[in-house]
Amino acid sequence: MTASVSVGEKKEFVRWFLKKYQMKRRECVWILNYLISHETMLNNVHFVEEAHYCPRAMIMSVTTSSGIPFRFYKGSIMTADAEKSFHDLRLHPEEEMYIQLNFQTLPPSPEYLAVLEENPYMPKYLHISEKDKMIAEDILTESLQSFQAEQLKKQIDQAIDENNKEKFLELSALWKNLPYREK
């Protein structure tokens, strides 16, 4: 697992998160507020991705997310009952709790990245190597550039079709400055 995140950093993140986002279930707000008021418990909380692989986990979603509103996992048991998870949290404050928050931030916010830890229970076959990440990023960049160039070509063609010399010259200048255009 990556270096541990301090309780102070977790508190700061949860406060920021609750101010910025609205949860699909109000019980999630209660749980997160409860955690920031109990430092011992918060010390055992880890923010991870793919929390359902963890032995004890919660998944919470904001209203703008397509993710499930709430899930609690403990061993082989899974429930959508937030009150049961809250009860378990209070009864076992010394146990590790892994929390996955579903919210759209692309690229991920610095606040979230500061508390995000590597999931130690993630199956090995799901880990992506740095080389694979770089290849995927290169493919994505190339695809985006190709799409942008194609869109610009269409706009240039449209300017020609409409006999719009000013627009054609403007778009042609953009085309000449594309570092990735077809030659």
C-alpha cells in the first residue's frame, strides 16, 4: 500500500467533498460527518478505487454520478442498508474500512488524489502497469488529435462550399499550425 494518509488530510478532504458534492443518500453524509468527528475511526479509513474487493468497504455516490447510491461490504455480505453499515462502523472502530466515492472529476482533483490510496485487495490481473498506462494515454491523445483534425477538415470543406473566404483563411491558418496534421 502507498504511504499512509494522515487523519488531518482525510478530515480536510471529507469537509471539502461534502461542501462540493451532494450525495445520492443522506445517510452517506451522516456517515462521513461521523467519521470526521472520530479521529481513531478515521485513522482506519482508506479512500480507494474498486472498494468491493476489500473485506470491509463502503461505496457512496454523488447525485451526478451514475454509480450505485450506496453499498456496504463485509466479508461475503453486501447490503444497501446504510444504517447497518453505520452500526458496524460504530461497533468495530478498530477495523480497517475502505471507502470508494463515485464522483466525476476528470482529471482527478488534487484534493482527492491527496487521500487516494492503492487498494491492497485489488486482484493482480486488474493492475495496470505504467507502460500500459502510457500506451493507453498515447492512443487516446492520438485519437483525440485525429478527431480534431478531421473536424477542422470538415469545417474547411464547409467554408469552401459556402464560398466563405474569410472563414476558409482563418481555418486554413489553424490547419497549418496543427502539429499533428496529416501532411
